Amino acid sequence: MAISFKQRVCETCGGDLVLDQARCCYICMYCGNTYERSESYDGNLSVRNAALQALNSVASLGGSLDKWDTVEDNLNDCLKIDPSYAGTVVAQLAAAFTRVRVLGRTDPNAAKAELSKVSGAYAKLGKGFDPSTHGDEADFYDAIESADARTLLAGVFTAFHDDARASYLENGIHSSDLHSSEAAMMLITRAFEQKDWDKLDDTLTSPAVIDANAVFARLLTEYPDREGKAQDAELLLGKGVDAQAAREAASAYLRSSDDAPDTKVAVLQRCTAHGVAPTGEAMAKLLGEAGPKSCSTIFEKLPGGVLTDDDVAQLTRALQANEPVDVMGTCLAALAAAGYFVDLRADDALAFMERADLSVADRVSGWKTLCDAGLEPRRRQSVFDDILLKLPAADAAKGVADAAKDAAQESSDTADSAAAQESAPAQESSAAVDPAAAKPTLLAAIAATLPDGPSPFTVRTYLGESTIDGTAKPQVLASFLGTLGSAPVIRTAASDYEHTHPDDSDTALAVLRVLAEAGIIDSIGGSMGSAGFQAVGSGVQASPHALDEYLTLTLKPNASEPFNPTTAQGLVVPGLQVSPGNAMSFLFATPDFPGKGDMFAHMLHGTVLDADAPVQVYTQPTGALLIAPLLQCYLLASTDGPDTAQSVIAALQPVTSQLNCDVTFAGTPTRFRKLVRSGQVTVPQSTAAFCEGIGMFQ
């Protein structure tokens, strides 16, 4: 059945009719009857067409006024035919509104002058739009076939909070017909304001070019947790969202959104597929929320070139801190396969090895995974050192003990013997490692991956100073002693241990048995088992080069082993041989300690040192560079106390040819006495008396 523009009531039920623009028919809102749309002549056809042409020319402006003359010509045609016709007024309103909006971006003063035309045109229409009483106006709206024009008008009426007209116009809009950027953005803005997510989903499929950056950020922030979110994100990414803007928006979304982890994973996958990666911090937070399966999904299609080095570092840290071993291994492999450099840090690997939520077997397996993924030997050594010296055996076993307790409880609560038998393998896995053996098992696994074995100086410190493991110390030592070889430092430490040790007598005896079984000592109370060492109790000696090796290890830049005065003093033996460089480093780079001066004097006896050769130090208070013989540098740059300074000066003075010699200070040659008297340097209190005594202040 056909129906004219004028007829808007269902002939069956009397219900209101709504225009379906796509099907070109009217539909009853109540009974569903459909009526064909026919344009029976009503006296307005000519002016309607003119008004439609004017409106379409406004919609085609595209945010500029370059074709404004065409708009004015079309408006004049309408005004000549019928200035009071609703379509004419609507076209005038749309034109004035568009002109104000465009001028507002380039000439605000001109825009203000045009505002009266906008309000005047709207006033002619009046509020309270009702299709049944505003027939000519409704007919005009029904005749608008351009989705861009309908959207433009909907935006105009939205600005006036005229929801009746805006909604009426939007009913006939189909996204596939939208081509105007401004029209599409108006519709998107209104969808957000009305929280009409179906409308937003539909509008984003339009071919119109939109501000994808702004919409993408708003989508992630305002769109609810529902299925269409990830698809809409993908649509916007495909429309050319700026990579940096998308990265920032996606990062904020992952950090702060309350969406379900699966929704976040889906959005993240769309982002990375388009070469956009949130920050590693944001992705790491998601890893902590998502399950193992989701974590693997995140990385399985991760493209190369979208993550920074910092992103990768944050992700690897999160993987080691939170994920099961198999997931961690899969994701690390995926990162490497995508071309990323996986730089595994020692502190992250240590945190993994201390995870109480993993069994010891899982941690051992994970350690192998980390080594295969590129954990450097020096960082492996650092992890070994920290676990040996800082992690009590009781803490290393926490997760194991809890798992064993849970397994026992589960077994006792299982009434069905068949079910108990079925669950037995899981219980065995949880309690497979004795809690007392947790730390030794971890250390043995790490030691096996150290190319040169554990640091002997770390082991020496543990043996001679640590009580962190209590009665478990022998078992801990036995786990890695076989990888040490015949390091002299260890043999010296073993000898010293029998005479002075920090442990109770029973633990000490057990430790000595372990040392003997490892071949480090021949027997408890017997002689040492390596050339260059004498019998226990009759003056055990280290190698004459041991102290030099120790200083090289502990005083080099970024040394992993801190200098230990007690350890160094234990290496002072007759025939001591120390290089000149290490002797000077010892003098200036080590803190003061009792016996430092005497130790330096011992070094001089075995060091081929030219005390008159110039060396370089920085002085106080300006930090200026001093180039002078060793004694003069020490007098002005020492940080030692008076007793040590007195011993050092006494050792250096005999091998120094003159006291008031030529020096260079801050690039200027001068004499030492003149420099001291000038006040340009602060003479340390510990050496001031000596300088006074030799007349340097006179």
C-alpha cells in the first residue's frame, strides 16, 4: 500500500509511522505494518527540491567555506520560492550553523557576528517538534536521502538540545552512506553522549574519514566491556590512528580500565597486529591479571619493531615474577623469535628463583629456560652470590614446605582410594624435594651453569662469615663444592675456618667433613691437599700472588665482589707480590680499617714501585686534579685515619727522593710547598701534622 508524505497514521491501528530511509517505506511502530512511500504533490515540491539542494551543498562544504557562493545561490533560490517553508528555514539554519563553526576556527570575531542568524533561524522552527503537527517539516526531513545531510542536521539540533528533531533525523541514517568527516564525527559524538553503543559500532564502519586518534582514546575510556570493543578498536586502528597516540591511549587503558582481562587481551592483540604496542609497564600489568593461556595469546602473534628495549625489559620482568615456567619460556621464545633482544637482568632472575609459588623443580627448570634465553654468565654468578649469602635455607624452602603440607592434607581428606591413587602423582611432584634440600638444589642448578664455577671469594665469605643457613650450612656447601676446582682462596678459607669460624661446633665439624670429602682438605685436623699450602695448625699460607688477584677482582670498576679487609688480611703472607697499580688502588680506593697501613707496608716490600713516578688524584674541596709522586698525592688526598696515615707515610718516605718537588695542580705546574701554603687544597687532618713537621706550611 502506498502512502503520501502527509499521511502518518497506520490505517490498521492508528499508530505513528516511522520512515525507513533504506527501504523507502514507512513502518508502524505498534503493529509493524509497512507502507510504500509516495510523493503525491502537495504544493511544496519545487521549494522542497530547492531546499534539499541547498542543504546538500552545505553538507558538501567539508569544513571549509571555499564553495560558500554555491550555498548562497541555492539558499536564494529557496527564498525566492517560499522563505517561510520549513525546508527553507532548515537549510538556512544548517548554513548559518556551519558558517559559524568554520569561522570559529579561523576568525572568532566573524563567527560571533553570525550567531544571530543561527538563533534566528532556529527560532522560526520553534521547539516541541512533532511529526504529526509539523507535517511540512517532517516531510522535508523524510525527503533527505543524503546521510551526510541528515547527520549534519542532527548535529545542529543536538547543539540546541533538540532531541526530538535530532532523533527523528538519525532514524534514517545508514553508516554506509556517510562520507562527510564532520557528519560522521557529529554522529559519533552523539553516540558517546547517548551511550548508544550499537549506533557507534555502526557509524565506525562508515567510509567517512574521521579523527581516529580522538575516537580511539574515547572508545577505550568510555566504551563498556562488551564484545564490540575490540572490533571497534581494530576499525579505528585501520583508519590510521597515530602510532604514538594509540600507544599512549592503549597504555592508559591497560593500566586503569576495569574491563575483564580477556577484553584487554583482545584489544591488545588488535593493537599489536597494527604495529601499536602499549608500554611494557602496561602490558606487564595485564600479564599479572590474565591467565596463562591469555599470556601466551598475547605473544604468539607479536610483531617485531613495536616494542622498545624498556618495554621488553618490563615484560621479561613480569614474566619471571608472575607466570608459570612453561608460559615464561613460550613468551621469551616468542619475543626472541620476533627479533627482540631479550636482556635478562640478574635481579629479575633472582626474584624468579625466590618465588615461593613455584616448586623447586619448576624453579630449576625455569633457570635452565632463562639461561637458554640468554642470561649472561656474570649475571648468573650474581644470582648465585645473592642466594648463597642472602637467602636463608628456610626461606628457600617455604613454597616446598607449603606444597608438601597441602599434599598431605589433600591425601588425608580423600576418602575414595581410587581418587587418592589418581591424585598421587601430583602430590609426589609437590613434595618431591625435601624442604631442607631446596636451597642446595637451587645452588647446584645455578653452579652447573657457571662456566668458571662459583666465585671463590663469595664462597670464602660464606664459609668464614655467614651463619644464614644455620645447621643446613654443610648441605648447602656440598651442593656446589665439586664445581670449584682447587682455587687457592678456597683452600685458604678452609684452613682459616678450622681456626676461626662463626658456626656452632657441631655445624663446624659437619662443614669440615664436607670440605674433606670434596678434597679441599686432606682430613679434619690434617694437612692441606694442594701445593703451596702447609699443614693445618702450623701456619697455613696462601699463594704470594693471592692478594694481588684479590685486589684485581674487588677493586676493578663495577666489581661484583666487594673488597673485604678481613679477606685481604688473610692473604698477606711472606714473599707477597702485588702489582704497582693494585698497590695504589688499595691505598686510595679502599676504606680505612685497622691494619691498612701495615698491609700497605707489606705490599711495598714485594712491589716494584717507583715512588717518584707521577700519579693522578682529585683533591678537596674543588675536586681539582693533582699530578705528583705517590707520597705527595697521599698527603693531599688521603681519607684514612691518623694511625693508618702515619704507617703509610712511614713506608713511603724512605722511597721518596724529595718532599718539596715539582707537581701539577689543575693543569698548572708549581712546587708542592707552594701549593700547600696557597690554600687551594685542603690538607687532610690525618696528614696535616706531618706536613707541618716538614715545613710545608712555612
